[in-house]
Amino acid sequence: MALLCKDLCQKHKARFEHSKGMYLNGYRFCRVCQVWFNTDSLYCICCGGRLGARPRSKKSKLLLSKMVVLVKQ
Ligand SMILES: [Zn+2]
Ligand SMILES: [Zn+2]
């Protein structure tokens, strides 16, 4: 089943975009819609696709900890 953007996300999307640091703040990214959501849901309310969560790989975690430092400063 193909996942399609129905433009519902445009009403619900988070105000800012294009920042990996948003993973820190409970935001999730839909790769189909290319939109950030401020939600706890695992699935996009628009296309039904799985939303991106916190990065799992070691590299990403390293990057994440660096970003935390940046945020604190
Ligand atoms: Zn959408
Ligand atoms: Zn979506």
C-alpha cells in the first residue's frame, strides 16, 4: 500500500522545520509528508506512515549529545 500525503499535515505541522535537534523535543518527522509533528503518536495523522523517532544508531547518539551541549550553551 502506497503512503500518500493528503495535505492534512499542513494544518498540524510544527511551526519550525529542517532541524535535527527537533528530535530532542518530542517532535517526529514524516518522511512521506516532509513535515514535523509535535505528537506522541508513532504514525502520521495525514498519510498513516510511521513517524521518525529519536535516532538509534551510535553515530546519531553522538551527534545528539553534541547538540544537547550546543542547546545548553
Ligand atoms: Zn501529509
Ligand atoms: Zn505523513
